[in-house]
Amino acid sequence: MEKFVAYIIEDSEAESLVDDNDVEGFRQYVIEESCLDYDCIEFDSEEERSGFLRGFFHGCDERAPAGKVVLLSGEECYEPFIEILENL
């Protein structure tokens, strides 16, 4: 059974690097901030994961940085970033 995973990082610099699609900058940042914390949450369905994220970002203004980034498994654009986290 496929798991749907969300990696949540509460770090504004990491958010900027992901928003800029700067994989190498993200890699360097993760290496330099060796204690970078993130949560890895598994869900049984994409709907369950989507519902969690709606609640997680409730009240956030889409136009302003949230100070956190969510990387979703199965999304091609996030896979290089997830790989970096998993290989710490």
C-alpha cells in the first residue's frame, strides 16, 4: 500500500531555497545546519494528507512567506529536496 508522506521544515531559509528551486543551495544549507529539524508524517491516502495540509496552513496568507516548507512525496519537483533530507 502506497504511503503519502509530507516532510515539514519550519525554517525560513529552507523555505526560500525550495521556493527558488535551489537544490544545491538547499544541500549546502542542510550540511551547514546539521541539526536542521523536520517532521516526516505518513498518511494512508492523498485525501488524508491534503486535509491535514489545509488545516496546517489555515490562516496563512499565501502572499507572505510562512517560515515553513512542506515537501510532498510523489511530487517530482520536491524529490531532490526529499532525497537530501533522507540522506542526512
